[in-house]
Amino acid sequence: MLSDLDIAQAARLRPIHAVAADLGLTDDDIERYGRNIAKIDLAVLQRLTDHPRGRYIVVTAITPTPLGEGKTTTTIGLGQALARLGKRSVVTIRQPSMGPTFGIKGGAAGGGYSQVVPMEPFNLHLTGDIHAVGAAHNLLAAMIDNHLHHGNRLDIDPYTVSWTRVVDISDRALRQVIVGLGGKENGPVRQAQFDITVASEVMAILALTTGLHDLRQRLGRIVVAHTRDGAPVTADDLRAAGAMTVLLKEAIKPNLLQTLEGSPALVHCGPFANIAHGASSVLADLIGLHCADYVVTESGFGADIGFEKFCEHQMPRLGSGA
Amino acid sequence: MLSDLDIAQAARLRPIHAVAADLGLTDDDIERYGRNIAKIDLAVLQRLTDHPRGRYIVVTAITPTPLGEGKTTTTIGLGQALARLGKRSVVTIRQPSMGPTFGIKGGAAGGGYSQVVPMEPFNLHLTGDIHAVGAAHNLLAAMIDNHLHHGNRLDIDPYTVSWTRVVDISDRALRQVIVGLGGKENGPVRQAQFDITVASEVMAILALTTGLHDLRQRLGRIVVAHTRDGAPVTADDLRAAGAMTVLLKEAIKPNLLQTLEGSPALVHCGPFANIAHGASSVLADLIGLHCADYVVTESGFGADIGFEKFCEHQMPRLGSGA
Amino acid sequence: MLSDLDIAQAARLRPIHAVAADLGLTDDDIERYGRNIAKIDLAVLQRLTDHPRGRYIVVTAITPTPLGEGKTTTTIGLGQALARLGKRSVVTIRQPSMGPTFGIKGGAAGGGYSQVVPMEPFNLHLTGDIHAVGAAHNLLAAMIDNHLHHGNRLDIDPYTVSWTRVVDISDRALRQVIVGLGGKENGPVRQAQFDITVASEVMAILALTTGLHDLRQRLGRIVVAHTRDGAPVTADDLRAAGAMTVLLKEAIKPNLLQTLEGSPALVHCGPFANIAHGASSVLADLIGLHCADYVVTESGFGADIGFEKFCEHQMPRLGSGA
Amino acid sequence: MLSDLDIAQAARLRPIHAVAADLGLTDDDIERYGRNIAKIDLAVLQRLTDHPRGRYIVVTAITPTPLGEGKTTTTIGLGQALARLGKRSVVTIRQPSMGPTFGIKGGAAGGGYSQVVPMEPFNLHLTGDIHAVGAAHNLLAAMIDNHLHHGNRLDIDPYTVSWTRVVDISDRALRQVIVGLGGKENGPVRQAQFDITVASEVMAILALTTGLHDLRQRLGRIVVAHTRDGAPVTADDLRAAGAMTVLLKEAIKPNLLQTLEGSPALVHCGPFANIAHGASSVLADLIGLHCADYVVTESGFGADIGFEKFCEHQMPRLGSGA
């Protein structure tokens, strides 16, 4: 019996512009990242705004388990099946964290003959979106400590800083740290935390945003701490949101890959279902709905958590943004 | 008078495959990253191994200053001038760290009418190479603490761990930290450091390597600590080098951009001249030497440091690898 | 109306040898500490072993409050009243921590015309017993980290070290600390705690011991950590108990002071009622029972906690040791 | 051959009041601490102010060594010899730290037949002076962090806090610590140090003071930190000096012990010669000069450091205070 890896590596991939063409997208609509991956320009949404909307299929599961339940495999398989039936279908799934990639759970690209390919970039850097999220997240973190260091004009209470730093590796030693040691130049000394990048609020925001302007607004409203008087301190107060948006300019664009059978697969964002809404991005779903007859997506974790958040956060935005 | 940014944004860029064609490279030799950036496949080196070698021009400067001395601007201008004279020329320069991008020194793409474009991706993520270096570096760091945590089979003396973590942001609070707090699950508790990613030894290795196999060997020989008996502990001892190499599979390929006048510019690696050799990569130079009549490159920092290291480390590898 | 301090300072104190004489103790039985304080030699117990035993009166209270309930004042007043009635009476109370002395609760010497004097030494160093407890406690703590530093022959799991350090000042900054920083010579780095000295297990042991030999045994059995295999590590395993006993050689002897009306008051130990049994020492009570007709003592905190522990820990020892 | 300990334990000690009588001191002039130790009341100085002054003999040595050079042994022997010659002599020496007591150097009570006795209390708590110095020192330290915690009214720059904490044990793990962890209630988080108690500036001050009022003034002038504007912050600014003085009320009085031949020995203070002036106290010397024909003292470390500081700091105060 062949392993997932064997099957994925044996796959003969279609050129990505051909996959894009299945969705009615031209070379001007995509930016290639190598031969089999492309980012989709958001301008597509304006161009297709009057296009009829496809149908929306959500795969969920009742009980989450440490080893997963097969939601992604089912989602991809369903997309492939619809395509084989001659329907214009697209699957929208999340990009996995590199952390678990080196752990037990394995890749998040599906399994067996129901996978998204190419497998290796999918499981590693892909087009760098997670790195960009990490850079934006950590820029804000650095600006907080920098603000404390330079006189703390906003009168931030250092003990209320809830904005962590992130790293895209499972690194237990960074979970709880003390930062700012080594003297006045590096201070203030603080207890601090690192999370895994996909758990960042920036990742959740990226998944829920409907465009660059909306992203800029949402980032600016992030609350990172409170003043000694109890007032919230936001990324806008620290003048961080503009630079964060610049860092996310490419990451906001969904990535186009393909299933093992060559039908389109949109891969975008990776919000942790246990703390965020746990579905792929609103933008990926919107593009799918405008370009295909069927969009098959999944909502993370068990139905009790993931599907509820999906209905509350993901669904409304699809309507308003379309 | 127009600013560097005005000039760069007003530039009309040639499609990257046309720029590649000037170097005798076909669509099969490159992997596009968007419209104006491509990675060059290392297989090119095998194909062109018998190709006559171009000439090699090194720009250096006597005295380093905090604001730079114009080495990159001169390098790019020289490349443009040679191209205008009808010569097949290519410039090879380093990718800047994002950290200083938000600081005083500004971009590292040259200046005035002597710039590499597109400017924005050049100064930000580009094709994700620095992120990949950071991921490989931090994976090794996590594996060290993980090894200490799981019984320390190699008998590493924790006080000898010289391998830091890295972040691609100027973050003073991370310069000196304590990691491993929060109880046994996160331990051991250690004093540790963060460097900026471009200062990573992985970056220096990537710039000096002559191929994927050589990279794997060099990564494996990195010394990260010593045992209590004083024996060196390497990345190979920790079985980290294989995964690190996988993470660097794309980053090893030089990036093709263009000058403001449309001539080819290879952008690769960003080793810190004050601690490493401070020049673009051996692989970028090799590709340039096989594909062009003139390769204009620069050696970082002052001639007393940068040029000396250039002659000692960069030059010999060009010969042996060609 | 006069304050407690006014009343205490206006008191005319009897020479301490005269107070001792009331208890049938000669100059050979006591060691003077200044004019109005003496330590009682434990040899007294052997000499008086066949002496008839006095009666034992315990003062307790139902509900503890942050400001106290007046147990000590009642205890002292009762001792004074019995003496005025012509009975040979002695009160046994605890020595207060210096920490709260500088806080709101004020002294622990009683109040009004029901106080133990001299007030100032009572509330400060007295005869140095608390300092000795602190020195013994911290010696053991230093020997633990020293053991970890020098190869950890006992294979102590550093995360199981439950032995804190102590300080006799309310010092919030020391509650949670990281020790062992500054390099290998000072290591290992560990999260650690400081308690207030009177909360030390050494203080509880000193209050419950029946003699120097018993003290040595009890100190040796203190569990300070566990091995990686889960076996308990004791002060004897670290060879600390002998030196600790030497440091407590004087502290084991009860201190003789007087009430405002000149009747004898034994002041000894200061175990925290909320974590220990919260009564003065077994040795002070035993001496009192052999030398007086009535011993009035108190059990700390509310009756539900303090009196229960008193009956369980203090009472049995009085019988067996007598 | 008998050890120092054998000799010291075999000694038959004179009652301390008899030793005091040799110096012309009555029972009213001393406060006994057990049978063989007494503190001398400072009122003695007023009473004897017109008394003729004795001669002052300083023992020093050229080169300090890790094992000592025998200065104390010579000092004590000289005092004994003068007494045997029928002269009224007294030796003044320092009290040793308990830290080194458990180390290699052994006691500091002299050696052979030239010792100060009783040996054990001399080497341990004696009359609690070092504990009192530690308590005063640590009270000031706690008040600094408490001040930072409660709004920092004085605008102290936390990085300028030069006042350490102290412990009277050789405890390597405390040399460099981080304090203030565990949340806002315990903060601020700071890098801090512990010294050994005898290295405290409070100890140096106690050795140089000429009386309680002078002590209060000197303690108040201790500089513990600087404001953000660079102004010094003193113990008086923190209102700590009063409480510190109270804690030192007994420690300011010199301790009277005896040599093996029964002649008087004043033991007081223990300033570290390598950082302070390294001689016994001005007050002990002054009392000696008023009560005896010959005062034999020593200046710590080598003559190049200790004797020079002795002449500069100790000598002038003897004149002015007499």
C-alpha cells in the first residue's frame, strides 16, 4: 500500500495557469509562485462581482480527536468527486503550521487519493503567508516593548500586556520567558510568552477580512494592553497597523493549488480552531463562490465549537462582502 | 527632485522571463514569484558548466559608515552602464534584513536611478528566503532545548550552548532572555539570546554553499554547544541538519530581479559583513559568471574587513565550484 | 488615654533573675541577655522531672480576623490575674515576626495593661532565635543548590525542590524569583521562592521538639525535594542537619521575660498558625508546667484551625516529654 | 598536638563581669549575653571621657593570602603577653561571617594558645550583630522595591538601584537573581544581587560610627539609586533610616569576650577589608583606649590596602570622638 507521500510525489501536476483557467481566471488574475502555485489577485472580486454565486458546502465533524477526524480528506474528496461529475468545484482549506509538521499529526493536506498538491510546499513555507503573519505579529510586539522603553507616553501598565510574540516552530522553551534582560538598553524586564504563529490574532483577522482596507482597520483595533487607568491600548495607538498591513500585502491573497485529480484548491490562512473560528479565509470562500458552482470548505475542530463559530463569523461576511 | 521611492514606483518593469532571456535562461530555468521576480533553478549550473566564464568586478569601499558609503548604488550603476554599452552584465547583491528597513538606513536597493526593482518586495519578504533561514535556525534552537528537556542523552553542558534564536525584527527586548520558565514541561530554564536573522550562521552558510548536498554537509557541522567533557556538539549530533536542509530547499536558489534600466540583478542571501563575509552568495555569482560577460558584485563593510573576507571565502569557492 | 507603647515604656521592670526566682530557677538555670531577658537552660527539665505538674490553660478564639481577636492580650491578662491571686503562674506566648512589626497589625506583646515587656526587644531581635531559624533554613537551601551545582550526586529533580529560602522582612519582590543567574559558577538557574522566616518548617520543628537530640533527628527528616525516580531527598541526605542543629543550639532555649505586673512570661518560637500549629513551644510549656501552678498559653488563628492543631500536635508531646 | 578546637574547649573561662572589672567596668556598664559574653553600654564613653588614653598598637601584614597570615593570632597573643607583663591590655578584633565558617579558612578567633573564647558563639551568632546588620540592610532593600511598586513617587530609575540584598551564608545561587516575578502584586521585575552580610555598607557604617545619633545620620545618607534625572536617592528619601537605626540599637554596642588567658577582648563588626576599611569598630577602639593602657588591634588584608584605609578612616575618628 502506498503512503500519502508516495501518492503525492507520484502525482502529475497540471500547470497552475490551466487550473486557474478552470475557474475562469486568466494569467492577469494570478501571480505564480513556481510552477504549481499561484496567488489570486483580489481585483478578481471586483471584476466578478455580478457573477452568479456558487453553492457552499461545509464539512464538519462531531468530535475532535488528537489525530483529527478526516474532515480535510472528506472536503478534498468531495471537491474531486464534484469535479469528476463535471461540476465546476473548488475546495477551500487552511494552510498548516510548520510546527505540527515535524510532530505526530503529519501533514494537513488530506490523505490517500484525496490530497492537495504539491505536498511539500503546502506543508512548509508555501508562499510565505505564515511567515508574514509572524513578522506582522512580532513587529507589533517589538513596538510595545519599544514604547515601554522610550518613556511609555501612553502610560501602558506593563502587567496588562496581553500581546505575545510568535514563532512557527513547536518550541516549548519559549512558552514562558523573561524578556528585556541585559541592562537599561534592552529593558524593561518583563515576563512574556510565545505562541505558535497560527494562533496569532493576526491570523484570525487575516482569515476574516474582506480586503486590504478592512484589514488595515481590523489590525488597528487590536487591543494589546491597558493603560494604568484601565483604558485599552490598540495597535493604532502604537502606530503599528500601517506597517503590519504592508507586511501582509501578499499574504492577504489566497493561494491556488490543485487536488490530486487536478481540480482547483484554494489554500489560505490557518486560524487555530480551538481559539479562533478555524476555517479558511472569507476571501478564499468569496473567490470560490464567484468562480465555481460548488465551494467545499471545512470548519475546524468539533461541530460544537468550530461549526458554531463558522456560522457566526464566516458566513455573515460572505454575504456582506459579495 | 524625486525620491528613491518615487523613482522606483514610476519604473516600468520588464516581464521577468524577458530579463531571464537576456541571461540565456528559458522558462524552464526559472520559477516565477509574481510577475517581476523569479528564482533560478540550480540545474542551470550543470547545463552551463562548459560555458565560457564572464569577468568578475568587485566594488568595495575603504571606510564603513553608519549611513553606508554607496557601494550598492555604485554596483548597480556599473551593471546598468555595462548593459547600456551593450555588454551582457548582471549585478549580484544581498537581500536586506527587514529590521533596518523600519530603521534609519532605509532600503538596500541602491538609490536614485541606480536601483533594483521592484523595490517593495525587495525590502520585505521577497521570496521568503530570510524567513526560511529563520525557520531553519530556530528549528535547531528548539531541538537543542528539546534535547536538554528529554534527558540530555548527549550530555550537553547547558552553559555552553552558543546557538541563539533569531527574529527578523529589531527587537531589543529579545536580545537577552530567560527561556524555559513555567515548570518542568517547558524546561530547562536557561539564559538565552536572540539575534537578527541575517546574523545567523545559517545565512552565512547559505551564502557560501555550492549546492544542496554541500549545504546539508555544512549545516550538519554547525557546532551548537559542548558536552560536559568538552567535546563539540553539532547539528548532526542532534539530527537536525536534514530538516534544516528541507526548510532551505527554495532559499538556496538565487532570486532574479532587474535594475531600473531592465538589466538582470541577482539578489541572494544577506550575511552581516561585520560578523560574516558580507557578500552575496557563491551560487548567485557562479550563475552570473556562467550567464553573463560581466558580474558586478560588492563586498560588505570596509575593504579592510569585507574585501579581505571576500577574497578568502567567496573567491576560492567560485573557482572550485565552476 | 495612654498608648500601648506609653504604658510599656513607663513600666518598671524587675531584674530578670528575680522573675526567674519566682519559678524556682537559680542563676545557674538561666543565661541573661541584657538586664530583663534570659534564656532558660534545658537542663532544668532533668532537674525538675519529678516536680508536680501545673495546670494547663489554653486560650483560643472562634473567628480569626485580620486585626487579631485579642487572644494574646487575654492570655497575658489571665496570667497576671492568677499571679495577683497569689498563684504561681506563667504565660507562654510566641515571638512575633519582624515583618508584620512594620505593618498594620502592630506588636504581638498584648495591649493596654496586659503586655509582655520589655516591648522593643520582644518585637525586634529578642535573643536572635528567628535569625537563627533563618540561618539554619537558608543554609539548607544553599546546600541544595550547591548540590545541584556540584554534579547532583543524589540525582535530585530540580523541579521538585520544595525548600524555599526565607527572610524576616515583608519583601514582596522576593516571593517569586529566579536564582542561579550569571553563568555556570552560580547555576543552575531555577525558579525559586522566599517565605517569611516564621513560616519556615524549621520554626515549626523548633516549636515541637523536646530536646536537642530530638531536634537533630527532626531536622534530618525534612524532605526538600525528590529524585528523578521519585524518592524523597532529606536534609540528612544532604548532610545538612548537623550544621543546622549547631545554628539552633541557643534558639532551642525558651526566653524568659515578664508581664507588666512582673509575673513570668515565656516567649518562644513563632510558628504561623495558618500553616503550622500556631502555639508557643513544647519546651516552653514543659518548663512552665514543671515550675508553675498554672501555665496560660494560646493557640493561634481560629479555634477551628489553631485549637485543633494544638490538641493534635502540642498536647501529646507535653505528656510524652514530661 | 591539640587542635585549636581542643584548646578552646578545654579553656576555663572567667565570669564576664570579672573580665569587665579588669577594664574598670561595673555591672551597670555591661549587659550580659549568657555567662561569658557581654555588650558594653555606650554611656561608658561619657563617663570615662576625661580618663587618660591608652596606647594604640596596630598589627598589619604585608601580603594577604587565601589562608590568612596570622594577624589575628598575633594581635591576640600580643594582648595576652602585655597582660601577663601586668599591663592593662585589651584586644579589639572583628566578628567573622558565618559564611566562611563553613568554608576552608576556619574560624577567625586566632589559633593555638592565642584565641578569643568562647569559640563557638564567637564563630556563630554571637550577640546577633550580623543578623541585625542583615535585617537593616534588607529592610532598606525591601523599601526600595516597595517604593517602585507603589507608584515610584521619587521617580527612581530602576536600572540605577545599586543597593543589593544580603544573606549571611555563602550562597552562590543568590549572587545574581531576578526578583519581583509572579505578577503585578510582586513587581516590578528586576535583575538584582545578593551579597554576604559582612560586605554590607551598613556593616562598614556601623564600624565607623561614633554613636547612635551619628549612625542615624550616616544611614540616612546611604545612596541606593538615582532618579531618572540623575539625582541621588538616599535612605532618608525613602524614610528608611529611622527603622534601620532601631534595628541596630543593640548591634552598635561592642561585645566583650576574653582571650585564652582571661584578658579582655572586644569583638565588634566585621567589615570586609577588600571593600571596606577592614578593622574592628571605632567604638570598640575608643572604649579600649579609655579603659586600658594598651589597645592591640589589626587592620585587615595586606598593609598596602588595609593599613592605608585604617590610617585614613579609623584613626581620625578615634581622635575626634575622644
